[in-house]
Amino acid sequence: MIAGVFLFTLVLTSVGRAEPTSDFEPANFNVTNELVASGVDVDTIDRLNRLARRDGPGPCAAAVSSYRTLEENKVGTYSHGRLVRNFTIKWLNSDPMLQCTALSTIYGSKSVCSQDEAGYNDFKSAYWSSIQSEVVPQCIFKPSVAKDVSVLVLLSRLSHCPFAFKSGGHAAFAGASSIQGGITVSFENFKNVTVSRDKKTVRIQPGNSWADVYRALEPYEITVTGGRVARVGTGGLALGGGISYFSSIYGWACDNVISYEVITASGRIVHATPTAFPRLFWALRGGGNNFGIVTSFTFEAIPFPQNQMWGGTKTYLEPSFDQVVDGFVGVVANSTSDPCAGVWVAWIQQGSLKLAAAELWYTKPNGSGAAIFGDFMAMTPIADSTQNRNLSEYADAQQKTNPYGLREVYWCVTTKADARIARIARDIYYQERPAVAHLSGARPVLILQGITEGHMKHMEKNGGNAVGLDYRNGPLYIIQLACWWNSAADDAAIYAFVQKFMDRITAEATTLGVQNDYIYMNYGSRFQNVIAGYGAANVAKLHQIANEFDPKRVFQVLQPGHFKLDRAPTPPLGATHH
């Protein structure tokens, strides 16, 4: 009887593919037996006991079946996400309450929040983007320890109910960290920040924001290569790469993780390090949520005397725009001479006033005197917030420019570092911006930042990472368009505006010979296939590792949100899914 359920899962997740083999998860793997071994006696849980003993698909099979139908190109054309809404309705018509009820039985009612409870709407409204807040999970599960997460994964395999995990909830698009009609798992009880006795490592759980982490580390006068915005979650940023103020010195967040506690598709809890499960370790460094659920990250600590750095925004008017580009280009190009320094530039418009907001930082106090900032110091800004400050205070300041409760989109491309493309991107932004200026609350911002040689040199640490960048090819620019707006009625217009902008940038970059396929996951849009930009060899290796640790494709099918190994979260506008 159990074999019938397992056979359904096998058939479901291997349509059109060769039978996967894995030493990590044997072919005779039995979900029910694993649950029993974890202390969950399915015989004592109403309705779950019948599921474990009957042939045929589980109660949430409609969810997975419809998703497989989508994945195997048995549907037509996408139109701004409408098709996604069509197939997720099938999840609501299945019986995900079975798993919600089972979780409540096992862990108590306080660990599960149902749709009719007061905390349910509070949880949904806490997402950064209101687009994410519109997703309606069947219930919210709040595990307390890694073993609880393991049981959740196993129960989802048994019932075929889809799930998603929320760390900080700072992604822009629907389904990135919540699931329509399924089980959204909140990491709010995973808040530990533990410093080793020698203060050389820090163990961080994914329920923390980066501001939480920085404040916890201040008494020790150490820090880590974390995010730059206070309420961004630790989990998503680190799995997607993670650019830090310290990245030119130490590399990205993922390059400074030395151990992951991860729940695999079989429910097994492992610690992936450069020497234990090194292939899984490599895949987690930039590979997103495709290989397991990380319940803690152990980072190398960075000495941070007095917790002080220098940074802030210098805002310039249009007559200084070319000098701003020169300053940006110079800092990125010369970063190896002073890796403490960093910059991004945001091009904005307020009414008819065009502005360049240059964010300058230095990872030590009193950075204004650094020679690398000479171009910026030679100009007169109309506003200047640069000062010495704690890292937590700086993160709080950045949070003020990322308000909650609005519709959001991120979209980015990468180019080789070249002053010409920086100027072209700026000019195209101001040419295209009027197309959405009349929309309620629309505020598009063009952001240029560098991936320096220092960033990329450190990507070779501990066996490297998955993103496929090489410092020997020179520094790169991330060209990102971010926009918020008020009304769902304007979604199509906003997406069309951003896509047109990106298409123009890509065409110009190609003409100049500076185009690059890499897409930074944490700034990617719902229409971009991020993993495909990691290079053919790395993509093939990621698929091999997934086949090894997740041969039944649990994290591709039952956790369908965010950037998957072979697709964008939503196929490109107007495209047919293949």
C-alpha cells in the first residue's frame, strides 16, 4: 500500500526523464518509515494513517499534478501571471488541511496558524512586497528546531502538499517565500546568533534579519559579510550570493559560510562543509533553495573594532551626472587598491528634478579622506548623509529607503565594467521613465553597482561557489531597475516598462561587447531564469548534485517557488513554457 503512494511520487517527478539514482537516498526509501523513525506515528493521526496505507495519489496530488502539467508544457501562453493563478486554484481544491491538521496534532495548535486565526493576516501583511502578501497559504507552520523542519518535508512528500519557507520575506514577487494553498513555513522561532568561544565563527539561524545579527555581534566587536538593509532575512540573501559592505575584502556572504545545517529531501539533517558533503556545500553557495532547507549558517567572523564604519549618501544634480559616472567607474575599477571602499549609484527623479544618489561606504571610520573617493569629493552635493556609524545603524538607515506594503519589482542584468554602458543605462532610464510616471505611486529607480575583482577572487575559497564568475574576466556591473507602485491594475504596465528597459540595455551591451549572462539571484525578476546564467558546466553540475541529494525532485516540485534549476519563477512575458 505504501509503495503505491511512493510509486506515484516517483512517476510524478520523473516524467520525461531517466530514472534517477542516488546513493544518498536509496531507491527503496520509505517516507512513512522515516516519519516513524522521527517519532511521528502516522497510525495515531486521523486521515494521515489512511493516506499512508492506501494506493494512489495523496490528497494534494492536484497541486503537484497541475504543476507537472505546467512544467511539461501542456499549457499555453502566460499573461502577466494569470495562468499561475489558474493552476494554484487547484491546490485550494485539494486537501492541504490534512497536513495542517497533522502538524497541529504533532506540535500543538500554537505551531500552526490557520486562515481563521488573528495572526494569519498579521503574518501575511509582514512581507515586504504587497504582491507576496496576496498569496493565501492554507496554513502557516512555525517549527522550533531542525527536526520539525525534517518532519514537515517528509509529511509533504507523503501528502504531496506544496510548501514554501520564509526567512525575511524580502523578495518582490509572489510565491518566493509563500505558497498559494499550501504550507508556508515561518522561521520566526529560528533566531539564535551564536558566537564561538574564540570569536572566529558565528552560527546564524534563518529567522534573523541582518539588523538582528549585527546588534547581537556588537558586544564582541565582530561582524559578518551580511546584507545591507536591516530587515532583509539572513536565509535568502546568503543562499542567493549575498553582497556585503565587506565583499571586496572578504567576498560575498555565501563565500564566508563554512558550514550549513541543512534538511535534505529525505528528511536527513546534515552539516555540509568543504570536507563533509562538499558537493552539496558548493551547490548551496549561490544555488538558492534547490537542494535543501538550511536551518543554520556558520559564518567566518570579521574583526570590527568599535563596530564603526563610514558611509552615507551624497546626492548630486544633473550637471554633475557625468562626473558621478566617472566616480562610480573609478571606485569599481580601482577597488583592489583600497578594498575598504565601495559605491552604488541610484538614478532617480522627483517631479522634474533628476538626481544621482551616490552611496559611498568605507569599512573603517573616517572614509571621506580615502583617495579612491576623489571624484566624488571634488563635486558639491545638494545633500550629504555620510558619517561614521555602527553597522546596525547603517542597515536601519538603508531600510528607510525600502518601505513595506507596496507592490515591488526587481530586475537586473550584468555587464562587463565599462563607462559607456553606465552612461547609456542612465540615459535610457530617463528616456523610458515617462512611460510609468503617471501611474499611482510608481517610483522606478535605476541602481548601478559593481562586482569587483575582490568580490570574485574570494569566490574561489573553500572549493568555490556555484555562480560561475571569474575575476580574471575583470570587474562587472549590476544594472538593476527597482520599482514600487500602488495598484495591481498597473502591474502589466510596470512589467512592460521594466522589460523594455532591460531589453534596450542588453542590446546596447551586446553591441559594445560587454554583455554578460550572469543574473544576481537576489535582484532577479520573476521572469528571469537565474540559474541558466551560471554557465553550462555549473548548471550541469547543479543538476547532478540535485539528482544525488533530491532524486525525486522534492525541492523542484513540492517547493515550486523562487528560482529553480531549469526555469524562472514565471516564464517570460508572452512566452510559451518549455
